[in-house]
Amino acid sequence: MPGQKPIKVALLGCGTVGTEVVRLLTDQAPDLTARVGAPVELAGIAVRKPNKHRQVPAELLTTDVDALVESDVDVVVEVVGGIEPARTWLLKALRAGKSVVTANKALLADHSGELFEAADASGADLYFEAAVAGAIPLLRPLRESLAGDRITRVTGIVNGTTNFILSGMDSTGASYAETLEEATRLGYAEADPTADVDGFDAASKAAILASLAFHSRVTAAEVHREGIASVSAADIAAAKGLGRVVKLLAICERVDGSESGEPGAGESISVRVHPAMIPRTHPLAGVSGAFNAVFVEADAAGEMMFYGKGAGGAPTASAVLGDLVAVARNRVVSGRGPRESAYAALPVRPMGQAPTRYHISLDVADRPGVLSQVAAVFAEHDVSIAVVRQEGRVDDAGLVIVTHAATDAALRSTVDKIGGLPVVREVVSVMRVEGEE
Amino acid sequence: MPGQKPIKVALLGCGTVGTEVVRLLTDQAPDLTARVGAPVELAGIAVRKPNKHRQVPAELLTTDVDALVESDVDVVVEVVGGIEPARTWLLKALRAGKSVVTANKALLADHSGELFEAADASGADLYFEAAVAGAIPLLRPLRESLAGDRITRVTGIVNGTTNFILSGMDSTGASYAETLEEATRLGYAEADPTADVDGFDAASKAAILASLAFHSRVTAAEVHREGIASVSAADIAAAKGLGRVVKLLAICERVDGSESGEPGAGESISVRVHPAMIPRTHPLAGVSGAFNAVFVEADAAGEMMFYGKGAGGAPTASAVLGDLVAVARNRVVSGRGPRESAYAALPVRPMGQAPTRYHISLDVADRPGVLSQVAAVFAEHDVSIAVVRQEGRVDDAGLVIVTHAATDAALRSTVDKIGGLPVVREVVSVMRVEGEE
């Protein structure tokens, strides 16, 4: 091993994650050499403003990304984020036969096909464990450990900011706006929280998870996306009353043609991000604060859950380093990691045709016949009711309904029509229900 | 791909797991071909009594294991269990350059070094995800995803039978003997439950986990092992009173020389299986019944948990198939999976020198000065007390003590000496405490 040619690494970006990558590469150098079978040498760090990075060796810093990527490095590690110019840099690296390790979820969600093709053409590796759920080893289990099984569903809490806000609303009863303000003050939400609270970040991750789980290319644009801004204190309270808790979920689900009710329809997938009520007894219910967790269901393996820190410099760097060891080891033994597996090419169902269940909480007039009027609307839309709870009060009444599974479009039309019934004073809360039969 | 030479597989053993492996190989043949890049063909199944296996194709069955292993198969899958003759068969396969996938924890725990050396010499792969925690993708994350991090601790519930029994005792308050009887009746415990309840099964798994987590060879004989037969209803009740729950844990822990209190001592590891109280708020506390879960702590990644089904035909077969896809893919691309990583060669500390914490519940005479006598014994052994709770009753009293970390030997001597104090009527419960600072 001492005589082994070092594996040379270019690091693109040196923010929170990049700084930790440099630290781990330095602190653990002897261990990494032993694990890879050759020294791992940091050849250069591309940054925009070299004088702003005093915590890393100055002689490694450069602003010339192209020259660094084109140099004799073996591996390019990208922690810049965003689609361009990262895409151009990584395509150049892969085409030149350099393996790529990236934490860039937005890029992977939209351009994985193009990147994998470039990797395949040159025989390079493309690894991206850090792109989803930070430090949690999740993509390797999906891509490899479960490669002999049939995954039916992946349900994840993959965004720490929204989970922190929803956990806060659940424990204090405060409004969304108040809790977001608190999260921003504590540094759990960014000044512009759009990417998190509107579900864009989770949608990118859902696209990556669905692609791997179902051996199909799925892009972020194909993911139905609803954020948490419309989750009210009333929604949270309604969930509590039913022994449930509200989470922003990334859901990737295999739908049989038969389940969809369309005769002759083939298998397809539903990929969506939205708030949903889950039972407090579900393993995901206990995942609070900034933690992430992903619940996976497969035919043979059954139910599994992966839990850990979904963000932060050190956890994300841990995932990057794991990938770096793998691609470096592949270089040493002239091996190759798994390629893209998109042979199944399952179509993504529109949200309207996704099978979902609804919880609906209504404020209704307290007089006989209300339930029958409401129930008639459900029947008309072929939506079957699972649970009804009526609570009489002085001169009005609460009516809580949980449906069986139906298409999302049918559920939505049902809610719209019910909201227009004269006996319904207010639709207090409408939310999808997940995680129970 | 249609023109690709098939990957030929020999299956040794066709019990619960083997039957499921055959089923998955058949049902998912087109998917496996697409994922591997070549057809995966079952070339033969070695069993002792061919006429007892009517659910698999008769023409594949053979009793001649050696001939099957020596034939032109590419991969040998072993689900027989036990050390011999499995060890001899797998060594023969590996020496002939055939990759091996095995679910055999006892064999891996005792002979992984020898097996890896044979694999290395011929360039074959050795995979064994199914050997620990059944379907939960755990070994691949430890071996690969966390290869760039420094794992400090692995704490697992890795035996479903004992977890089922302890969960039962916790929810009913019944004795160990009663609950074991119930578990046997329901099929959760075998007629001879020794391997499970005495911790042998968990110790094999702990050895495998410690080897991977700490890049060191650890055998089952080096694992300190205590089973659950001595866990009493009083222990369970004492845990409940303190907001804790009793679990049989497999603990693999890195111990710094400095933590051990011995100046100049280098890094070592503690690997042990014993019942312990953990806080009900710990992620492992909610893992009940026959489920398994493994909690992993690493320097950069922080805390992670992997949860799922630890046993059963289909879950175990899922893990076997994932490995089979990996080794078959490696054949197709002339790649290699990760080899043994035992470079760190950390020594295993004797149990007496492992840092542990104790919970001690005493029945004492209700008179002044008792606590001071008891506390003096702790001081004498250099054991620091974290919590004391005294409960006076009519003419006797309960005294509950939780210690800070000390060596297990010091704690044990302390308990022995306290048991002999005239003011102590009975040592009601003694148990180690894990999972809290």
C-alpha cells in the first residue's frame, strides 16, 4: 500500500459541507488509506473567493474550476449545489472518465439520466448518497441491498426544516406563521424558506428515491408537490384528536393497474410530497425536530426504517466520504459501482389518479339529516367512508370523516361539493391520511 | 443482454430461507436479469433429502454438495447454517474462485478471517448481509456507506425471540418462565431456546458487527455474553418505575485509552451482549416484538437507526437476493465487492474493564445511616453515584441507585459487597443501564 499511486480528488465548493469534507480527509487520512488501499489525496479545492477560506490549506484553493476538473484528478467531489454550473462541470468530469461524488439533489433529480449516460460511456462512477437524507445510509440500501426484492412503497420525512416546524406546531399548538418565525430565529429555517416549506427540497429527494426504488427515471417536475404553509393549528388539533400527527411526507408508491380500478391498466407509480396525518403508533410519527427518516416497504423484506440526521455539515460530509471511499476503492481494484437502473420505465400517475385517503373535519348545523346529506355526496363520487365521528355542541356540531382509499381527484371533488352544502358551515380541516390500512 | 452468458448459482440448503430464495429467483427472473445485466440461473440445490422438497423443481435437487460446488457455477449461496460442513464447502467454493453469499452468522462470527483470505486469494466475493438482522440493510451501510466516518458505537436489538419475550414481560408483568412458555406456544421461540435466550445468536451477530464497525477481527468467543433467563419481573418493574425498558442488547463500543482511566492505554473495543435498561425515549425502546433494530453512532454522521424484520424466510431471502444481485453484477462487469477490512486490529477489552453503568435496587432496613453505609461502599470502589431514590415504607425501605460509568469489575465488586451489608435485606434488582449520558 505505501507504494500505491494516490487517488487524487478535486473538491468543488467549500461551504459547510466542503469544509467538513476537508477536515475528515485530513483527520482520517491513515484510516482512509487503509480502507481504500491507496492514499486519498486532495489535489485542489475550487471556490469563488479563495481569501474567504482560511480553514483549509491555501495552496489547494483555486478559482479555475475547469482547469481543476481537467487536471489529472481521479475523482471530482461536488458540494456546490444548484443545477448550473454544477451540471456542466460534472458532465465534463464524467466524460473525461473521472468518477463523481455529489451531494446535489436538485441536479440529480433533474439530470440523473444525462449524468449516468456520461458515466457509462467513460466507465466512471456516479455516487450521490449525500443528496437524500444527509448522513442516513439510504441510497446504497435501495440501490444494492434491496436489488433482489420488489419495493412497493417509500415514505420519507426528508426535510428537517418542515419537520422541525410541524413538530413545534404539534407540541405547542402555535400557528404555522409563529412556528416558522421561531424556526428562523433558531437557524432551523433559512431567511427565504421557500425551498423547504413549499416542498421543493422534498420533491427533489422524492424524485431520486422513486427512481432508485422503482428502476425508472423520475424528475422533480413529475412529483406532485404541496408544502406546509397551509397546515393550520386546526389541522394539527384535528390530527391529535384522532391519535395522529401531521408530517410532510415524500411518498413513492407502486400502483398496480388493478388497484387503480382501470381494467387493463399496467403498473405505474405515484410520487408526491404533501402534508399527511399518520398514526402516532407509526414508526415515522416519533421522528421529530430536524431528524429525517425513511420508511421502506418491500414484498419480501417487509417494513424497514432508516433514521438519522438529514442535514448539517458533518453528517452530509460523512455520506460524501463513504461514497469517496467506494469510488476510490473501485479505482484501485479497477471495479465499478452500480450503474443507472431504469429498465422498468414505469409511468408516473397524475396526482388526480393517485390512490389516497382523506380526513375531513366539518362544522355543520346540528340538525337531523346532516350526515345523510354529507354521506350522499361521498356515495355520488364513489368514495367509501371508513370512520365518522359526530360531536354535538350547543347549536352546531362537529363531523369528522375518514375515507377509505379513492383517487385523489374523486376525494377533491367530494370535498368541494361538501363545502358548498348549505348545512356545512365550515370545512375546518382537510388532510390526507397515510400509514394505515 | 439476451446474449449475455447466464450467472449460474448453486444453492446449498432449502429450508425456510432457501425455499424463499428459489421463489424470488423464479418470480423476479426478468427483473433480476435487468438489474444484473445477465440472466441469473439456478443450477442446482443441494439438500439432504430430495423427496422432502416438493415445492422446488425436482431436476435441480441433488445430495452431492461437492459435485455441485465443483461444477461450473459462478456463485454459491449457503443457507444451511452451522459451522461444519458449511465452512468446508464455502472454503472450497471460494478457493475455486466462486463468489459466496451466506446467511450463516455462526460461521462468519468464527471464521470470517479464513473465508476472506480464501476469497482474496482467488478474487471472489464474500457477502453476508442476511447473517445479521435479516432483511435490514445493515452490513452494507457499515461496510460501505460509513467507510469514510469513525463509528464509535453500535447498539442493537438483534434477536427477535428475546425481544418478543422481554416485550411480553414488559406489557404483562409476567415472569420470564411464563413468557417463554407463551413465546414457544406461539412459535416465537424454538423448542430448545438456548441459542436465543442465552445470547449465543446475538453474540455471533455482535462479533460480525464489531468486526465491520471497527475494522478488526472479532470472534464470538471474544464477546461477553449474558442471556435473559435471569431477568425477573422485579427487574422489569424497576425499569418501568424509572421510565426505562429492559432489552437484550448487542453492544460494540470503541473505548479510548483515556476513558479507561489507564494512562498510556491505546484504543480498544468492548463487545458484549447482555440485558440492559434503556430510557423509554431512546429510539430502540419502541422496537418491540420480533422486530430488530440497530442504533449506530459515528463521529461525523451522528446517530442513526436501522429498523426492520430480523428473521423469517422471506425477509432473510430478500437480503440474500440483494447480495446475489451484487456479486452477479460484479461478475458481469469484472468488478469486486469490498474485501475484509481488519487493518485496525483493535484489541477486545475483557468485560471487567468495559465501562458500564449499573442500576441497583435494594430492600434495606428503614433506619438512619443506611444510605451513608451504602454510599461508603461505592466510594471505596471509586464508583460515582448519579441518582439515589429512597422510599420509606412501614418497617423497611427501598433504595434505588443509578451509577455513573465505571469499570464493570468495580461495579460488580460494589454490588457484591453491598449485598453483604447487614442493613441490606435483599438486592432486588441489578442491571446495566445503556443509552443515556
